[in-house]
Amino acid sequence: MKFNILKPALAALVLVGTACTANYLDINTNPYEPSEDDMQTDGYIIGSALTSLASTVVSTDVNTAQFTDVLLGGPMGGYYSTTGGFTRTIMNYNPTDDWTNVFMYSDRTIPVLYSNLRELKKVTDDPIVLAIADIIKVAAMHRVTDAYGPIPYSMIGENGQIQVPYDSQEKVYDKFFEELDAAIKVLTEHRTDAISAKADYIYGGSARERWPHNRSSNRSSMRTRLKPARWPNRP
């Protein structure tokens, strides 16, 4: 008798549970926000990710750009010096911690770069887009290794790892050249193709013309930094 009483009760619970979850997505979707399908229109979501990637080369954040390219790059490159009443500066080799939040210590370089790369790979498998992303990644990270020498690079993001070993600068540069060569191969194979101009706010989606030139500029810039004794056969 107890068993017969429990059966209707169990059935009622199942029906209630089904009713609660039947419209789960509709109930929990904000009607005032665009869906992922909406953001695919005109390549918006791809353009957003590529623009964020580009901001890791030269930051669009005023403080990050100032500390990186003005207060660090300017004096250390011999272009100009800091003035005013600052006594603890990068130029004097005694900066305060907030002056050195650049490159590997910045939350606007590596974290932004790799989070957007990961997002890009989720929303597209377009070889042109991913090749462009690799070119931007090399442009950003080659500034990092030029500042520090050995850096974590080849294993970043593998198997979801947060902490990865450092690579020698020689290995980092070899990886750069490998990635740039692979990117230009893809762009050459798709030289008659393009991505949405609205997805590529830098060059308007041209796979054939502008991005290969950017890659070549990257490559030439890196070549000037190589020591012939360490890379004697590097073209």
C-alpha cells in the first residue's frame, strides 16, 4: 500500500521538475542583450576579439601605454628622459612597484591576449582569422621577450595550465618564426579570400594584401634583434 502511495508522489515530482526546466533557457536569457548568434552578424564577435588582441601590442589603456612606452621605453631606448620631481623612476633603476606593472606584470597584456585567443577559437575556425590572430600574438609577445629575455611562451594555455615553464629567448624566437611562417602560408593559400571588413578593424579583412605585409614587418623587426652567433642560419 505504501508503494502505491509513493508512485503518484514520485510522478508528481518528475512533472514539477520537468515544468521547472522546460523553459529554462528562455527564462534565464536577458531579452535586452544580444545572443551569441546576434554577435556573429557582420563578424562583430570576431572583430571584438581581434581588436582586444591588437590592444596588447600597444595598449589602449592610457596608464599602461604611459608606463610601457613612455616611462620605460623612452628612457631605456635613449629617446628621452623623465623630468620633474620624480626621484624613483625606471630611468634611475629604483621605480616604485606601480611603475613596473608592464608586460608580464600587467593585467592588460598576457591575460587579455590569451583570453581573447581562447574566445576566438571558440567562435570560429576560419583559418584566415586564426592566422591573423597568430600574427598579432607574435607582435605582442615579441615586445615581452625583448624586455625580459626568457619568458613563458610555448606551453601557455596547454591543457589549461596556469603556470608553465619559461622558454629561452632563442626558443621563443624560433617559435615566433614558426608561427609567422605558418600564418603566411595560410594567408597565401587563401589570398583570394577575405573576412568581413567589419570584423577586421585594422586592415578591412584583406588576407591577400595588408596582413602578409604586417607579418613581413614583424619578421624584419625580429631579424634586427638576432645575434648571428646564436641564429647563424636564420633567414
